[in-house]
Amino acid sequence: MPKPRQNPPSVLGFNPDPPLFLTIDQGGHASRALIFDTEGTLFARSHHKLQTHSPQPGWVEHNAEALVSSVKTAIEDAVLQLSPVDRKRITAAGLATQRSTIACWHRKTTKALSSIISWQDRRSAEWMNLFQKERSNIHQRTGLFPSPHYGAGKLRWCLDHLPDVQAALKENRLAFGPLSSFLISRLTQESRFLVDPANASRTLLWNIHTKQWDDTLLDAFNLPLCALPETVPSRYPFGHIPVAGQQIPLLVVTGDQSAVLFQQGWPNTDHTFINIGTGAFIQNLQSHPTQLTNQLLNSIVFVDSTQSFFALEGTVNGAGSAVSWFSDQYKIDNLFEKADDWLTQTQNPLLFFNAVGGIGSPFWSPNQEPYFIGQGSIPERFTAVIESILFLIQSNLDEMNNINHPTGSLIVSGGISRLDGACQRLSDLSGQCLMRPKIHEATARGLLFLLSQNERPSPPDHPPIKFSPKNNTEIQNRYKTWKGLMKKVLHQK
């Protein structure tokens, strides 16, 4: 892989004081804004919750204006935590969003014409089944597989069902695409109609080889090119964010999971990164897209003016969302306060068929329903949910190893990774060393590096916590039983 290039200081402009960087992480449950210096010291943090709506089974969406307001409020709150002098040190901003989440808006007024439809949404599942015969061709072009979680089905649904979207298209005023593009238009003074590669690629309409919208796929899904934003590099002058009387250049836009790879600097191909948030994403860095697997994704991670980064990727839909499902089912408050004790106490949990949000890679079955196998106490059921997440992660690691992409050391981040019991179980299950950085906010810190490109090691007072594999035949046996269940339910050989 080529050695990453150091950008000249002129890209960020000149400031006699050490610069600060604003990182914006728009997630499924909240919008976050964090301000760091080049060494990773946190100067300010703001977190604003975002309500999720599910008006019908399988639908997951957010109110568009509420989402924009949460992002703007988080940005303003973080900036106003600084002194007037320090505010002027903010040199640039970066934005990360959930990659398969989409929006429709009016190109001239930037008014939302739809809800923000989440990556978790499955309303187009039946329609997407029509494209399974084109699975190989779609994978070759996009790195993805036909799935309701990606953008094309959601965009087609909006055109078919929303009169405001239909009217805007007739007037040649329709804008639709990834959430990142909508936020660029709403957050920046220039309201430019742009999108970055990582988010564009998650629509099923973007060719990872040409790095452009794909006419063949647009025709197949019957979606108009004129409504899609222009693709530009991940590092680009996207516009200026007005806040607290100043204009902050937005210079990096990418996907949340893409940014995670850069949390400790330029990624190492000897590591596999596992981020366990609402979903879990397993990524192994590649210098170019590979077509060696029929089960995993080829994802574009970051593009600048000289090079591109790709990842071999697995996805688990039911991670944090499965824990939320469990909490809702059993009406348990402050679940994470009990979680590590339950994992420690439970030696022989039952099994959980984790279809929360549909089953992602390597099984690809969007229309299953979750259920427990057997009877058990609340701690035993909770442990079963956690182990089901680990089993789905391990299935993707197995797939990577099966196609001769050794996964090396595992670097884990995200909410569930804070549970020592979960980390030790994953190390035992995989037979690999697992490292958990002590510093959280992996997406924000990845954005920080992409903005500053400061070749910094981990601070000496924050070394990662290491989990070494133990001989745990019990979890290995449960994993084998679980795999047998998956094959039986999904009719796989």
C-alpha cells in the first residue's frame, strides 16, 4: 500500500496559535460535536439525543428538521464552551454520518421532502428481492449486495410514495441521496450539492472502480441521475459552517465506520477493526477492492487527491440495537450498569437467534425475526444476546480467514466493547489478541486524524487494554451449536 501523503499546512490555512478541529459525528441515537487539538486533547464536547421513529414494522426513521437541529445545536454548544480566543483557533471541521441513511430535499430551498430514512430501515425488502438475480453484477460494480439496508430501495420508495418528492422531480428541483449530502447543504453557508465517496458508495448506485454514479444501476433501479449530488473526494472544500460569528471550513466528510479506521492514525493492514455501535462493523484495510468473496462487502473508505483506501467489510445489524431490543422487551433501565456482572455470573447461557434489524453478512437474510432458544433468567437471556453479537462478528472473521485475508490483531471500539466480559469472550472465541483503546469516540478521533494528519502515537498514559485468548471450550461449543441453528433456519448447506 502506498505511504500516506502528508498534506501541506496551506491546506488548512495559517494560524499562529496551535489549531483546533471540530469533529461532527451524526449517529442513530445522537448528534455529537467534539473539539480537539492536534495531539488529541479534548477541549469541548456536546451530545444531543435524537429520537428514532418506527411508524410500521421494519421502518426506522428520524424527523429531518429534528436531526438538523440536533447537529446544529451540538456544534454551537461545543464551540461556545471555548473562550472567544480559542474559538478562533478552530481551523477546520469534519463530518461523519451513517453511510446508508438517506434523505430527499428541495435543491433550491434545502427543505426536507422526506423523513431521514435510517440504514436500519427495511421497508423496501420485498422490492429489493427482485434484484437477487443481479447479485453478482451489483457486487462487482458496488462492492455491496442487493439489500434493503442500502440507499437504492429507500430512494425508490420515496419516489413511489411521497407526492412532494414526485413534484420536486417534475420541477427538476429534487435532491436526494446520502444523509451526508443533505447535511452539507443544510450546515454550510454555500449549500453545495456534493457527496463524499464513502457515503455515495452505500446507495447501490455508485461504482467503486470508476468512482462515479453507475448508469447501468441507475437504469436497473429506475432512479434519476439529475437528483443525485456530485461526488468529490473525502477531503475537499465542502463549504463553511457558520457558528458563533465565524465561518469554519468543512474539509472532511466520510462515513462513521470509515472514520473509525483512522482513530489511531493511518490504519495498519495487519489489524482488523471492529466497531460495535448500533450495528457492528468488521473492517480489514485493503489497497484495492477485492472480488474474492460472495458474502462480504468491498467498501471504499477514504479518497483524497492522490490515493484511495478500501476495506473488506462485514456487517452485523443487531448489535447495540439488539441490546436496545432486549431492554425494551424486559423493561430494564440502566442495563449497562448490570451488564458486566451478568456476563461474569452466567456460565451457561441459552442461545439467541439475533435477527434484530435483519441478518447481515455473511448470511444476508433481512426478513427473519429474533427469538430465544430455550428458557432462562434475565441475566442468561442478556448474555445470550451479547454472545449472539459476538457469534455474528466471528462468522465474518471466519469468512475473512477463509478467503485468505488473515485478520491479525483485533481492535475493538464502540459501546458494547466497554464490557470486559464481551471483549474476553470475543478474544476466546476468535483465538486472537484483542485491543481496546482506552480513549473512546473512535469516529470523532478518526475525523481528527483525517483533518490534522498528525502522525501521533497513542498517548503514553492511554495504552490500549489487551485481552488475550483463553481456552474456553464452552463458548466454542455454543458457537458450533449456534452455527448449526443458523444453517437450519436459513436453509444453508
